[in-house]
Amino acid sequence: MIFVVGVIIFVLFILLISIKQISEYERGIKFRFGKFKKILTPGWKIVLPIFESYKKVDIRTKAVDVPEQDAITKDNVSIRINAVIYYKVFDASKCILAVERYQYAVGQLAQTTMRNAVGAVSLDELLSERDKISTEICNVIDEATDPWGIKVENVELKDIKLPDEMQRVIAKVAEAEREKEAVITKSRGEKEAADNLAKAAEVLSAAPGALHLRTLSTLNDLSSDQSNTIIFAVPIEVLRAFDGTNVVETVKKIKEANKK
């Protein structure tokens, strides 16, 4: 009787220590005599000691920070770049059986792929097409990790650090571009103003007295100003008298008048 009770207690003890819990966000890889048996789904599962063993795999999406990497772009610019990679396990058995330490393997693959992708583009392309380069890196890593049972969901380039000399050069280039745009805009404005003035001159010259009315309107606008500005309205004929040819003709006319 004591022997039977002892056996029952031993069996109950074995059953108790054999119960393993698999959470909803996990999957279990069960081995029997060292061979892969099956994938354990969430819940309480029996794993017999000595004969069987298991490993848990987290199937939630993981965000892994890729450390800063020294890289050289296609146009031989040295930069430092880092990124973040998002991936998840879609086949728990492959990530255990096909690769050792899959987290470490994914991180190393991401670093290598990122350096290769940066070396294939110029600095301007890297700065202006970050989303495109991130997508290319994601596709390469996803294809390489597919046999491991891992799905790479996204890769984001976080920060691109340039040498101080290159930052100053880029700042100068940007400043030159702004100055060029300012000069172009100013010249366009001057051209438009000149065209409008030419059209206005044609309209005023076509209508007798229009220029005089415009002059009076301008004087009326200036009269409202409280400054001490004095305006002399001089006819254009008076200004022509200062021309050399007109002076000579005037002298001749004076001499002819004296002779008479």
C-alpha cells in the first residue's frame, strides 16, 4: 500500500513539473530525445522531464536599434549612420532550427546591408531619398531572413551624421542657392516692372494731357506727406535746352536776331 501511494505521489509530482505554460504571444518548440517534435500553441502543455525539452519563441514585433556604422558613400563622403529595424517571427521552428541566436543574426545582417546600401548611392541621393533607400534595405534583409522564419516589416534610417567640414560646405551651397533664387526673383520683378512702365509710357504718350494729369496726381499724393520735400515740376522742353545741339541752335538764333 505504501508503495502504491509512493508511486502515485511520484507520478503526480512528475505531472506537475511537466506542465509548461505558453503565453498567447509565444510559441513553444518541443523536442523529444533531441529531435524536433512539434510547435506548442498557447496554453498549458505537458513536457516530460529528461525525455523532452522545449524552447519558447516570442512572436511579437521587435524593434531593434542598429548601432551607428561608419560608411562611405558612392562619391567618397565619410558618414556615420544608424537605423531601427522592425521584424517578427512567423515560423518559430525555423528561427530555432535554421539559425543560432536569430536576434544577433538579424542585427549583424542589418548592419552589413545598411553599409552596402549607403556605399551604392551618393550623398545627395542618401539625403533626399531616405525612404527609397530604407525600402531597399528592408527588402534585402527580408529576403535573406525568410529561410530563418523571420519577416522584416520595416527599416527606418534614424540619423545621418556628416563631418563638420562637409556640414559647412553644404551650408555654403544652400546659402548660394538662396542667393541665386533671390537674384533671379529680383531680376524677374525688375523686368516685369520695366514692361509695365513701358506700357504705361505708351498709354500716356497716346493721350494728350495724360502725362500732365499724372504729374498733378503724383503731386497731390506727395502733398499729404509731412516731410520737407520740395518738388519742382520742370517741363521736358526746358531740360532739352541743356542738350548741346539745342544750345548751338539757340546761339545762332540770337545772332541772327541781332543782325536784323
